[in-house]
Amino acid sequence: MRSEEERDSLGHRVARGTDEGKDHVCRVTPTIGWRVRWTAARPPAGRLDERQNALGDCALMHPYLRLQLHLRAAGALKAAIELKSSASPTEALPASEPLHAPLLRRVLGKALIDRFCSFGHPHCEDRPRPPPQGPAATPRPTPRDLCRLAEACPYGVLFAASLTPRPPYAMFVPPGEGAGESARVEITLFGPAWRLYPWALGALASALRHGVGKERRSWLVEEVQRIHTDRRPEPLAGGDLARLPPDLAPDLLNLALEPYLAPQPVTVLFLSPARLLRDGRLLPGREPVPFHLLIARILDRFAGLYGPEASEALRPEIRGAIEAEAARVPVIEDDTRWLEVPDYSARSRSELLLGGKVGRAVYGDGAARFLPILRAGEILHAGKNAASGNGRIQVDLPPPPVP
């Protein structure tokens, strides 16, 4: 293979080479060493074999796959909704209970156990109580130690995190979804879990069809869409999940700074309760969300899913500089509030409240430089309990001025 190195217009090192008649380009950003190899221009998402040959193994370091299910009410629920719409305006009818991401997380886990667990009980999570701290303390067993199938079982990979530091998925249900005849459900798979999309979707669709919630409401999948990094939806299948493409390729996460982006404010929408820790405690509901805290929790989330060595941006000296610069970005507007979402703990058999910050915040001009990290936060979620739907954000730049 012949290669030569130069620099592009942004100052990134560019190595060009020819291997078996194919031109390759490898860029290395000076801030974090993010490296992607592609043929000519970066190919669009498509078949796995085409993209894997073009991108190479280095490009699959930070893969993810975001899927959105469009649901419609089935059977008795649909009839009840029609009855409610035809009822007298003065007649009081009970409102339908909306869908919640914590509920869907529980039913997905139960469906995966029923379908794939050979023992009917997830031994991969049978971890004993933590031993007392001290020199005699023994290391905590891994899911692989507890069940030899943990690294191959979809439940072990997703819920017991047998291949990743943290559970490699996130759920999200837009507020109010499920109270009517239709609903949308979003699931994002990270790292090696992206390959499990047929099994995760099949198990979730089966659980929804059998009914969820106190009312045992039944839902049917009407369409499955893939949501790309630019928020562009791509239809994958209708109600028949057997028509899902078997060879999808993942999208790729990118962490970098944008030193050449023009200074401008950034708007962040907290679509689901963001549980952001500051000094080990949740940020109180009455306080605005500091910009550096949001950036720090996004970086924590990235490290928890892909490992602390996944990016040079996670090295202590570089991360410290990133957070120090983020601390200079002011909060221009804060329209956030505290919202509690109910959950249930199967271990303690008690109800929980997963509260966090929702609403809108606008940050000052320096925030635009952190746009790639913020965009990554859209995909990763920010803060704790992302698997239960918490921390879903949306990042927007102000519209361009009208000439």
C-alpha cells in the first residue's frame, strides 16, 4: 500500500493511500484523534458489507443504531377510543394512561427472558451483595462469571451489560404518547448491542401486542424507522418485522470540538427528565442547568458506553480543558422545571420516582463550539437512567438571519 500525508483546510492530518486500486483517506483531528477511513467520500448508511469494507475496522469503534416504532391501538383499546370520541361532551370518561419508557424497559426485559433465557431466570444478574471494603474484599463477579451464555444472550448483553461498562441501550417515549390511538417509541442500541436490533424489536413488539400497563393495553407495530444522526428518518419495515433488513450497518458517533464554527447561542430541549449529578447529588429542580455540567455528563455517558479509552477527549488533561472552557459559557435563558416519572423496582418490589429536569435552556455564543458533543448527547442521552428513558435532549442552533 502506498501512502502520503498532508493536511486539509481544517488543519487535520490526512493520509492518502492506494491499496489494490482503491483510494483511502484517513483523517485524524488534532483535538481527540478521531479517525475514520473511507473511500473517496464517506458512503451513506446502507448494507453492512459495503460500509464495513469502505470504513474499515477503525470506523466501527463508536457504532450505534436508533430505531423508532410507530404504534397503533389494537382491539378493545381502539374501540374504546372510538367510543370516547363519539360520547357526549358532558360525559366524563377516564383518560387513557400514556406509555412510559420505564414501563417499556421492564416489558422488554421480561420478553427477552421469556424468549432467550435458557434458565427462565437471568442468572447473569444474580450478583451477591457487595462485600465489605478492605483488603479481604473479593472482586465483584461479572455476568460471564454468573452465566456462560451472558455474552451471547440478548438479555445478558442489553440488561446485564455483559459486553459494555453500562447497559448499551436507551429508551424514549415522547411525552403524552399512548393516550390516544397512536404512539411512538424510540430505542437506541450502542456498541456491540446494535447487532441485536432484530431480537430487541421482535421481543418489544411481542410484549406490546400482548398488552402493557395496568389496563393491559395492546399495541401493534405499524412501521419501523431508522433515525440517522441528522434526524432523518429512513423507513425499514411495516407491521411485518420479518421484512426488516438483515444487514443494516450502524451509524457512527463523533466527539470533537468545532473551533471554526461561528460564535452563536445554542438551544437545548430536555425532552425527558435529565438526572444530572453534581458532586454526587442530583441537580436540584430550582437551579438552571450549567453548560459545563451538561457537557461533563455527556462525556460520562460516552465513557460508560464505550469505555474510558474510547476517545482522547476522555483523557484527564484534555477533558479538564474541555470542561474548563465549557464553564465559561453562560446560561442566557432557563425555562426548565422538575418532573417526576414513575418506575418500579423488581428487586425491592417498590415504586420509584425518576425525577429530573425538563424544559428549555439557551446557552451563550461559546456553546456552538461544543456542538458535536451536544449532538452526541442527543444520541447518548445525558445523565442517569437513560435505559429508562431519562436524559433525552435535542440541540438546535438559532435560525439564520433573514437578509
